Amino acid sequence: MRMNRLGLLSALLSSSLMSGCVYSDASDPGDVTFSWSFAGANCAQERRIEQVLVTIPGEALENRGYYPCSINGYDGITLHDFAPGTYDFSLDAIDYDGYYSYRAVGTFTVDGNIVVNVDLTPTHY
């Protein structure tokens, strides 16, 4: 007996759902929380860091992307209301002398709220 297209689609969906796969074509906007460290050290341990410059091409960030190393005891920042999608980023740690002493680059994907853990590495400018 030949299976019609509706029957085939139904069989495929049933087998996908039974195998634990869930299909969704919806994506959710969300907040992006960066949590940073510096070669394994936190802001309290790496006291030379004054601020971290967050750069996300195509995105206008508050304060031009400059944020204190630690805010209310949290080493990082939450950025709000990102559209679903994949983004490139760079983080630069700037010390009190204006020296860019640590850096990290990467990507993240927004599909709801996410946390991006980043350990910046020393620079050799």
C-alpha cells in the first residue's frame, strides 16, 4: 500500500516526537548576560581592570559598550532585548592606565535569555 504525503508527514513527525526530537520554527528574543573572568581571575583578584569594552557589530550598546569590571558584585553585564539570531562579539579589558590587557572574541546565539561565560586572555599589544 502506498502512503500519501499526509501519511508520510504524520509518520515522520510521530517518529521524531517519540525519539525525543521536538521541532520548532519559532525563535525568541532575549537578554544576553556576559559573565567574564581574566585568565581565570575575577575582578576582585585582577584589580587593575577598570572596565570592559563589549563590542557587538551592528548593535548600539549603552555607554558605547564600556562597563565596569564588576557591578553590584557581579563580574559581567546583562544586555537587553536582542532579536533572535547569531552575533559576533569581542570583549576588551581596559586597566586604569588605558591599556587593553585582556581580550576575547566569539559568537553567541539568542533564542531566549542566555548566559555567555567568557575567560579573556592576556594581550600582547
